Amino acid sequence: MTKQVTKMLLSGNEAFARGVLEAGVDVAAAYPGTPSTEIMETIAHFGKETGMHAEWSINEKIAFEVALGASWSGLRSFTAAKHVGLNVAADPFFTAALFGGMKAGFVMVIADDPSFHSSQNEQDTRMYALAAHAICMEPSTPQEALDMVKYAYEFSEKWESMVVIRSTTRLSHSRGPVTISEIPKKETRKGEFIKDPAKFVCLPGNARRTKPLLLAKMEEIQEYSNKSQWNVIEKGKDPLLVITSGVSYLYVKDAVQEMGIDPTIYKIGISNPMPEGKIIELLKEHPECLIAEEVEPYFELKVKALAAENGIKVKIYGRKEKVIPISNELNPLILKESLSKVLNKKFEAVGVGLPSQAEINEQLPNRPPELCAGCPHRSTFFAIKKAAKKRKIKPIIPGDIGCYTLGFMAPLNAIDTTVAMGASIGIANGLAQATDQQIIPVIGDSTFFHTGIPALVNAIVNKAKFVLVVADNHLTAMTGGQPTPELGFNAFGQPAGIVTIEQVCEGIGIKNLWIVDPYDLNKTIDVIGEAIDTGELAVVISRRDCALEYSRKARRAKEKIDTYFVDEELCIGCRTCVRTFACPAITFDDEKKKSHVDESVCIGCSVCRTVCPYEAFTKR
């Protein structure tokens, strides 16, 4: 049968997903995390018709293990995560890389986040691959993202190893024309796990036998990498060599075109194991080499070592020479500046007379991130602070990863620490042992299930005393509203099992447990105060739907939202609402000296009426 081929405009993440679907993958699992979320969302949207299984797992470790188990059973499998998600999955990742044994292709996409666009740190997935002796590939465009995924399944099956594909924010979220093929339709099928303890039981004795085999395999793959289609030499007329990969290759291409220079460019698609033989050949042919890469000096360190080991006299420029910035993502302007330093020539920037980025930044209004109008998290933080103020205490509030991290912003100023998923409770354990101060960690519902539960069990066992507030908005809201275990539906929108936070708390032995509605502000203040007064370990679940999801449901159902307005006869202009609560629907009119509600933004939560000492906010 002739396959239909057409073109679509796809983001990098959509292209990764399309590659998974075209490769006939049977099992896909992930936990949402920007910039990787849209991969699984796209798979879930289209995958139901293919007969595959797709799931939002509880965390990245479980998602990895779901995919690993499927591969070991002879089914093609896939997982995706952001870079810090790989930290969560690192334990099985390293062991799976060592033992291999994939009976069907196992591919994972890890999306790094140079410049910290939506992350607490920068990481380079290539360093993980290097340490674990795992195959790592890097596409540059959405088209390569699709093609590389499909190729990676063949590669994985050829070597019985998992393949890591490294993306970055710009690739994941940029769009480009992509040639697509048909998605194969098939019945849901089952694999078969064939027992092989030497491969699948990861005991030290088996590991000792396996490690030399892995190293020998990686040497073979390195020889293959030297002549791989994914490592491309673009011969230039100038003596300069540029080694690059991923989206950095596109920046290099833009820069050299605008500067009118013609270096040789080596675009590396298989970054681990590196094509060392081909790199040595190129270094011998060029007196100077620029390494253009993002996050860590991965290529730079290895290329410099190759030059030294082989006695090649070549000047290599990178981060160590301060030619490439030591942090944050690259762009064409940075690469032009880097090339100018290497070539010792001044090049006129394209767009002379246009404002610089610094000038543009000065002209743009400052728009810091903030919690949405009607967000229940704002009410929860407000209640925590009010309950503490009544008791004349200044609690330590360890925060976590989610929308509620924005409780850090003024005027709430309600987050004291944020480290990693689930760390609010773990850090609270340490603080409880180290200080007599009141500790009130705050964690979201999805994060609670992700990595919060073990730390809460730890608190029970070690008798740590603090008040845990779970901000439960019934969604993984920060990444777009993926389901949590409480909702009762899966990635395909089909009915699923339900596990609630209170079931978990009761099951592990939490004795002081309350559930409150943060829109009932006074009740929430009272309950948090009561939890503080116990002087024991306590949990308060602050439960109310995400404001955005509530608005979406109302629009879909064509329900009218009863908004609020300010009765100017009651408003005395005290600014309590904007100074202490700061809902983005509320502004202050300096001319009238009155507060004002933007009813196009208001969702009618009514909390402002409780916050106002004069009850000037009135339902429309």
C-alpha cells in the first residue's frame, strides 16, 4: 500500500510525538514538565486510535520503569521528561543503561532548559548519557526530531539499548515544516516477558559481568558514529572549523550567513558516543576550532582531550576561553560575537539603527508572573499568613514546584524555600529537627503524589512536627491541566482509578487532618490556626478547582459567572485589597481613590469581599 506523505507545521514537541506514533510505539508514559509536556499531550490526543497505551504516570521514575517493562516484554516504548525529571528517574536510568536487554525499541526524549525559562536549574542531558554510557542523539529541527525518533527505535533494537534524545526549550517550542507519513493503525497487543535473570536481575555479580560488555558495545557504536548519517560535515572554504549540535547548529548557520564567512561546520547528531575518529580527522585539517554548544562544555572538554592525546596543534575556542558564554542559551547574535573574537575581525551587526535588546527591555512594561485572578492558592497563602499573625508567629514556609511557587511574589511573600519536587515536606522534616520555629510547608496535589508521600511518612516515623498545607486544585495546573490521581480519568480521557490525598493521609496514620475550601477564607484561617495549635504533625488540604479550569468549564457549559464590583460608597480607599491580597482583577484608581474590579478577569470567587474590612466588593 502506498503511504500518504504530507507536510505540516509542527513544533519540536509535536514532531517528537509524531515520530513516536509513526514508529508504531505500543506504550508511552510521562510526567508533565515544561518544556517537554506537549510531547505526551500530542501522543495522548492522537494515540488512542492506534491501539497504544499512553499514560500520565505519577512521576518520571515510574514513567521510565513503565516504558522499560514494556520494552523488556517486546513492545516498543517511549518516555519523556524535562531535564530535572531525569534526576527523578536517574536510579533506573543508570541501571537500565548498564543492563540493556531491550527486546523492542526504548526511546526517551529529555528536554533541557537553557536560560532557566521554566526551571530551577540548567542541566545537560549529555552529561547523564556520558556517565551512564547511554546512547544520546540531538536533533536540530522539528523535521529531524520526527526522523530521529523513528531512527532511534531501529538503533535501539539493533543494539538492545535505550536511546536518549536531547531536546532544548527552543527546539521543543519552535515550529517548522515537517514531512509526515501515515500513523499505523493496529489492535492493542500484548508482549511476552521471557525470563532471563542474568539480564534482568541487577545484582552486583551480574553487573560486574555486564559492564565490560556495555563498554565494548559503546566502542562499536562509536565506530558506527564516525560514519553515521546524523553526523554531518558541511565543507567550507575558510580555515575555521565549527563543531556544534542541536539548535545551536541553526544559530551557527544564521551567524555565518549574516557575516559572509564560510567555515567548515561539523553538526553532531550522535553526541554519545562521540564520533571521535571523524573529529580527529577534522582537527588535523583546521588550525582553529570553535565549539558552539549549550549548557555544559561537553564537546569542548572531549575535543580538547582528543587534540592533546593525538598531538594535534589546533587552537580550540569555547567556554574556557570565554568565547562562548558559560551559562544560558545561545543565539545568532552571541555566535556572531563569538566568531568575531575567534577571527579577530569586527563585523557590522545586521539591522543597524534598530534598538538593542537592552533598549527594548527598557521600553517593555515589567510583567512579573503572578497567580491568576481567583486562584485558590492566593487565598490559601493569605489564610496561612493571617492564622500565623493572629498567633504572633512568623512561620517558615517551605514551598514546592507548581503554580503556588508564585506565592513567593509580593505582597504575599509567603514562600521561604523552593528546591525540587516534594522538597517542601522533606525540608520541613529537617527544619522540624533543627529549630523550634513553626513550620508550614505548602505542596500541590500533583506534587504530593509525585514525591511528597515518602517525606510525609518520614515525618510520622521520626516524629517531626509541622503543619502541611496541600494546595489541591484538582489538576497538574502549571503544565496545562493534566489529570492527577484524584480525578478519575486517564491521558485518553477514559475512566481511571481514583486515589485521594485524604485516603493516603489516613492510610499512613495522619491523625490531625482537615479539608477546607480556600474560598471560605475565614473558615480556612480558623482551621489552619487550629492545626498550628495542635503542636503536632497536621495536614490541611485546601481544595478548590483551578480558577482557569473553572472558567473553561463555565464557558463550555455557557454558564454565567457572577462577578464582583466595588461599591464606591463603601470603599474608603484603604488599599487593603491591593496591598495585602493583590488579585490581578483588582486595581486602584488613583484619581477616584477607589478600588476597581476588572470584571472581564474576575471569576466571582468572592474572597475579596472577605478581605475588604468594609465589604465594599459586591456581587453583580
